[in-house]
Amino acid sequence: MVLCKFDYYYYYIIYLMSDLSCSLSLADTTRLQTLIQILAAEESSDISDAGHQYAMTHAAGTLQPCSAARELMSGLTQVT
């Protein structure tokens, strides 16, 4: 069996994800809070870069329940 480059990266990513999930420790709540604040700041700064995409997602959220769920989980509602 010949492995292509994609197969190698796939197995490497699976290994990294399993390593991260098995060694995850949430005991340091201060560090966790800092990481969440950094992620929130990055998402907020992305609003100006992807404003049109956020506007379209927000508008679509009023049309269908599926779109409303997407907006809630990854749209402007999530960032603000």
C-alpha cells in the first residue's frame, strides 16, 4: 500500500488531535480565561475584515431555522 501526502497529513493530524485531547488540562482557569479572551479579541478584529460575510449570515438567519442556528453558532451573534 502506497501512502500519498494527504494520508500522511491525515494521520499526523489525527495523532495531534488525540494527543491534545488526551493531555488537555483545564485546572488552570486563569490560563483558560486568558485563551478565551484572546480568541474573542481575534474574532472581534475579524469583523472588519469579513463584515460582508457576517452581514449575509446575519440576514440569512432570519429566513430559515438552519441559517438561524448557523448565525447563532458562528455569526455576528457569537462574536458580540
